[in-house]
Amino acid sequence: MKLFTFLLRYSLGQFSSSVLHDDIFFEPCQARFLENHGWEIPAKLKSDGICSVSPDFLEIDLWDDHYDARNNKYVIPFYVSKGFENSTYLDEFENLFTGDSAIAEIRKQAQDFNENTCVKFVEISEADLSKYPTAFKIEENADPEFPCVAFLGKQANQTLRMRPDCPKKNDGTGVLHLFMHILGFNHESSRFDRDDFVGVNQKFSKTTEFFKIPKEYGALYDDYDFNSILHHPAYLDQEGLPNIYAPPRPSQLAPVNLHAPFSASDLLKIKLRYPCLATSECLRDPPPCGISSNLCENTPSGFTCICADGFELNNGTCEDINECVDPDFNTCANPADCRNIHGGFRCSRKKVDIVWLIDGTGPYKKYQNAAKSAFKEQVEFLLNLQETDEKYDSFEFRMGMTFFADRRFAQNEMISTTRRVYQADLALTDVNDYSFDKSYDDAFSKINSMYNGGDDQEDPLLGIIFTMTDPTIGWASDSIKQVHVFTDVDYHFEALSSDHPPLEKWTYQPSTLYTYYDRDLTNDFTFGFVRNLSSSVIDYSYRPEIAISQLYFNVADQFAQMEEIIVEAVEESLEIDNFIDFCAVNPDQCHPNASCENHETTVNCTCNEKFEGDGFYCSPINPCKNNPCDAATEKCLFTGPDE
């Protein structure tokens, strides 16, 4: 009979020695409260301190003051005492458990909390205790009677005592179970309604996991959970009887099935006691507290704004104070000169006009989102600069945007209504007044209407000249001016490794157009990427701070010269032969599956038969899109253009 019982117990996978028993260490007032309600707590599971009051409830301190707002986690630090890694334990089946393997399992099960909840157990070293004074210690426990003992909730000088086999107990959820006690959760089998679901073998009724919390003090988070890692496992004792059974049949094991790492009820318990947001409210776009100088802190219920100087809290967010309308703040010599800015005000201003000139051709069309993001980044960089660096308090930054295409210069390119060669899509606008809304998106989407074309070195320079002389841009006469060029065309020099300007190599345009050229000036007020002339590698990464490094370069004096040159160039272009084979000059401007037709100053691209598109991009016609087949009996198979 004993052999049969052993085999049965073995087949069920549970022995008393593989299950956690009496695994909570109570502080004095916790123990006194429970003893007042009939619990019999062994002396070894109680603190030596004295409870000076008669507690009216089971007081369990949570770790809610350890909330890390930035990472949306409740951080609970712990460290493993020296020497634990060298500990060993040999069980009755001669299975050897080591401290090293226990530490590995501790880290693994701690990670389960990090990945599934808003609680993060963080391992530190003893040397870091001054930074983490509330950290709990894990140390070797040599007591054979109570080998795995955790404390209930946060306690001073707390210690989790365990033998190397403790992590493997309770079907390998030992650490999860003990860490749940540390978070302040009691056993599922201690619920006041426990008897409605499980019966307890009289032999085990005096172990603390089966004492019940009084009804008026026991919180019920959900239905009774046989899957909770806080539930006591069911197994057969040496006589073959269940330790816990399914009422009313004492011989039938209770249907306990621990769900690792957590049951749904376990996760609910943790969420209710340690709530946090599914996503960080502070990472919303736009930021909930306004500009970056205002501090946003996540809280379990949302977020809190800590407003910077020049802002005030209003309806939960930080709003700019308009100092110019308040005589107590407006200290300008002439109050009328005051101009409100985010977080402050200015009495006099230096204007800085920055226009982005973007290559609107070919593959650059697919970088619309990257361009929009980078432009916004530049605006926000300048805003932040005004707000955080006193050197720039007196500057007024404005930004605008234009597109250019790879085409020859012709008289109607500046006056054309179609604007497929050059477009001014965003006039210069104060960075404080930008709204990144639909109109902003629409401006960038106009890149789709630009001509495709080749990469001729004069094209970007033409775009620069157009941009710098276009009245719709709104250049201020007294501003510091910059044009930032975004293109893959190396227009500064004949090649990356050459210092030789390519002016005399340009033959498509009237020669007078290029009489104005200065290498240093061109390098100073135009750039699209960071480049190293000694290397063939081009770094296309955008750096908003470059605009500031070029801040004091002013090309205003050269604008008049450029305007004169453009007039001369236009006049000279009228003398060019009436017919120019634009298709031959740039054979790649139309799609390979399109035909090219010359017009007076441009080309017309038309998709070939069996292809569709605008001529600059053509795709095969797919007749299956119109469902020509009987859907019930046939399947349409696309085999080629219009076939």
C-alpha cells in the first residue's frame, strides 16, 4: 500500500517537501492582529519587536512610494547576500540544488514581473545600499522547519530567507509566490470564503497558509482562483489522502492548477494594488504639459505637470504667461516693443530667416515623412533654444520651405501656375506660430507634383537662386538668412574629392547665370548633409544645431546681385534656339515604360499601352482589379500588363 501511495504521489508530481509551507514572516502588529483572530503563528515566523497598540486591521505596507514615473514602474530593489551562491541542498531524492542555480531562477522569475506587470524587481549590489535603503536581502536559510520565508508587504530591514531549492517549489513558481508576499498579498487559501471551494486535511489545518483572514478584513479581488500562484498546491500525504480536497469529498484532490507566471486573477491583484498606465501619458504627441522645459511626470492615475518659469498650471497643463500685457512683468523700456515668447518675453529682436530647399525629384519623393519629421524637429530645436539659452532670447526665428526639380532654367519657371520645377510651399513663419496640422502635411505632399529628372550640378544652385529671390517667401530685409539644401546632388564641387567648382562644366544654362559664385559663401549658407571632403562617404543625418553654427552669416548684401543676374539670364535664355530636345538632354526623366514628348520648355511623359500612371511613374494594368471572372467558379490570374 505504501509503495502504491508513493507511486501515486510521484505520478502527481507533488510531495510535501516540494511545496511551500509556513512561508510568511510577520511583523509584530501583523502577528498580533492575526493571533487576535485565532491564528497560531510559530515564534520563528514573528518579529521580536513589540506591537504597542491593539491593531484594528491587518496593516500591510505597499511599495507605492517607489513609483518610477519615467519608466512607469514600481521599483523594488533587492540584493543577494554574499556566500549564497555557494550554498547547496540535497533533497530526499538526492536532487542537488545549488545557490548559483537558485540565483539564476530568482532573476528569471523577477523578470516575469517586469514583463507582465508594472512592478519591477531590481537587483543591486550591497555596495549600492546607500542609494537604495529600502532594498530587501535574500540570504541562505538553514532552518529545516521553515526553509522558505518571505515578509508580508514592505518592512524595515526585511530579509527573504530561502534554501537553494525554494525557487523550484510549487511547480517552479517559488520565487513568484514569495515575491507576491513581499508585494503584500496573502495566500489564496486564506480567503474567508475558502471553505466554499476547498476543504483542508486536519493534519495541515494549523499551517499558516490555511488560516483564514476574517471576512471584514479580507479583500476579494475576483472569484476563487485555483490557478493562482498564491494558491497552495494539492498533493497526497503519506497515507494517500489529499492535503486539500474538493468538498464534500475528502478523498478527491482539489482542482488546483498553478498558472505560471501568473493567473488572470494574480495580474488583476497586482494591477489594483500597483496601478499604472498602459502607456506613458507623458509621451503623448503633443506633450501634455506643453514644451519640453515643462516637466511631465507619470502618476498611477495619469500625469502631473511641473511648469517652468514663464508658465502657469491651468486645467492640468502648463500655459504660457503673457508677460507683455502685465506691467509687473513687462520691463521693456518701451512697453510696446515687448513680444511674448514661450516662457518669457523679448524687448528687441534679431530676425533669423531659415528656408529649407528640398530636392523634389525621383527617390526623394519617398522621404516625405522623414522631411516632415526633421522640419518639425528643427522648429522645436529653435523653440527650445529660445527658452533655455539666454544668448538667443533676443532672436526671432522664422522657417519656410521650397522644392526644386532637376530641370533646365527657362523663363516661365518662376511664373508657371503648375510649379513642377520650383515651388514655395511654406512662407517664412515664426517658429512660435507653427501648427503641425493638415495644411502642414499638404505643403509637404506637393513634392508629388514635382518633375522627375536627372542630377545636374546646376539644378540645386538654380533652386537656391529661386528661393533667395522669390518674393512669396517673405524674406525680411534686415534678417540673418540661411538656405538649407537637401539633395543628393554634389553641387558645391566637381566631385567630393575636388576643390574645383564645376561652373565651367555647366552648359545647359546661360553662362551669365553663374557669374555669382563663391565657394565659402555657398558652403556657409547652403547645406543638406554633413560631409567630409576627404572621404567618399556621405553622412545624410540631419543635425538641427548646424543652423545655429551658421547663425551669424548674412547673405543679404548679395541678394540684389542675384536678382540682377536672374534678369540677365532670363533675357539671354530668350535668345536660345527655339527648339531644345529636352527628352534627349535628360532621357531618364520619364518612366522606362513611358514615352517622352517635347514641349516648349518642358516634356510630357505618357505611359505606354498596357501601363497606367502619370508618365513619371507607370505600373502594369492589372485587369483582375475589375473582377472579370465568375467569382463562384473562376479565379483571375494576373499574367502580365493588361493580361
